[in-house]
Amino acid sequence: MHVTGPAPRDRRTSEEEAAEEAAEKTADEAVRKRRLAEIFGDVLPETTSDERDSDDSAAGAGESASDEWLRRQVPPHHGS
């Protein structure tokens, strides 16, 4: 004799639910950013200049970025 019980439910773990919620938030964020870009364009970068690496050639020659900045602040009539 074969007894059947209730049908198994769709059981999702909390990890699966969390992953699904994270994917939805990511998609929502992408939609929001796309809408803002359509309206305003790329107004602000994701990172500020102080968070990015400097590509100054002087920094590679042993001069720090702050030294380079100070050197660039000297008025032209003072010479270098």
C-alpha cells in the first residue's frame, strides 16, 4: 500500500532569498542609474580624484604628488 502525504512545498533557504533580494537591489540600482544618466548625463564620477591613482609623470620620477602640486602653484613670474 502506497500512502501519499502532502505535496512538498517550495522550500527556499534564507541564503537563496538573500541572494534573490541582492539581485533585485542590483537591478533596481542599475535602472535608477540609467534613468539619471538619461536625464542628467554622467554628472559625477563614481570615485573622486583623491581616491584614484595619479598618473603624473613627476610622481614616477621620485617626486610625490603633493610636491608636484606645490611646484605647479608657483606663479610664472617667480620662475622655477
